Amino acid sequence: MKKSKLLLGLSFFGIVGLILVAADHIDAPAVQGGTSDITDFYSFQGANTDNLVFVANVKGLLSPTATSNASFDENVMVEFNIDNNGDNVEDLVIQAVPRNGKMYFFGPVSPGTPGTSSTVKTSAALGSVDITEYGQSAQIATSSGASFFAGPRDDPFFFDFGQYSEIIAGNASSFNNPGTDTFAGTNVMSVVVEVPKSMLGGSGTLNTWVETKRK
């Protein structure tokens, strides 16, 4: 099938994301305001404590009006990286690739060549989900013990940027309580995958980070 061949032929080169543990809203000059700009990365234990959840948000500061026309870039792959032996090199990756209204997930699988170049591991297909449209109820799919979501969400990151700027300028010494949520009313495009911990190898601490890679 032509769609399968398209996926088989995809290769992605050049890291355009950052290793993140919190948020990075339109700070990276090379991707500022673009479709590969990562705003947040989260990794946490699922409601089912046998599972781990990975969340990558891209295309930050979308207004409700802009969100209605927002979409994932089919030339950009989101790649979750897992280091399970403590050497700070990815041992496994979970790849998310948008195509024709769906988000396809591959992995967890060895990246072959770690670093800034990747090839989609279609032999390790994990599942797919219809991309949720703005205003639509969340479309969630499950396969092989994993769960998936892709689509617009309210920006979950709270930050009082105005007060932060005052602190940096020396005009204030601390944040206000309560603060002002700079990102209130803005949205992101979110990719979420939940997988059994048993798929991730290792028995101790996992190091995780996310990258976006452009075709």
C-alpha cells in the first residue's frame, strides 16, 4: 500500500528539540514559533502504576482561534528517548509520526544509531490514534497494552512570566501568591503515549527526554 511505503521511507535528520524536564516556550531560535518547537515534556507514572506516561507538547501559545486550524507537521517526528542503564545515551525510543489525520507510534525499540539522526522503526509498530480535532472529545486508542492520544490541549504549564521578568530586572524579590498564569487561555498540540514499564527495560532509574526531528 502506498501509505505503508511512505512510512517505510521516512528518515529524519537533525535534532531540533531540546532535552527538557519542564518548559521551553518559543525560546529556541532555530525553531521559534515553528511546528517542531517543543514547549513541554512530561514523564510520569500512570494511574496504573505498572505504566509510564510520556507527554510532548509542541506549537505553544496557540489562541483558541489559531487552534481550530492547527495541525501536526507531517515532516516532523516526535521521538521519546529512554536511557535504562544510566549512561545518558538512549537505549530505546518511542517515535510518533503524523500522517493523514492519524498519529502512528513505533517502539519502544533500539534506535540503531543514537543521536541526532533517526529512521522510523516501522517494524516496531506499536499502534495509532485518530488525531483529535479542536472542540472534539478526546480520541484515545489502545494497542499492545499501550494507550495513545494526539491533538490540541490547554497548555498545562503554569508560569508567571511578568513577575519573573520583574525578579530578573531586580524590581522584585519573589513570586506572588497567587501568581498570574501567563499561559492561561493558550493551547498546545499534544502527543501522549502510555506504555507498560515492562517494555522499557532496566529495573532502576530511567532517564528520559524528547526530541523533534524534521524529515
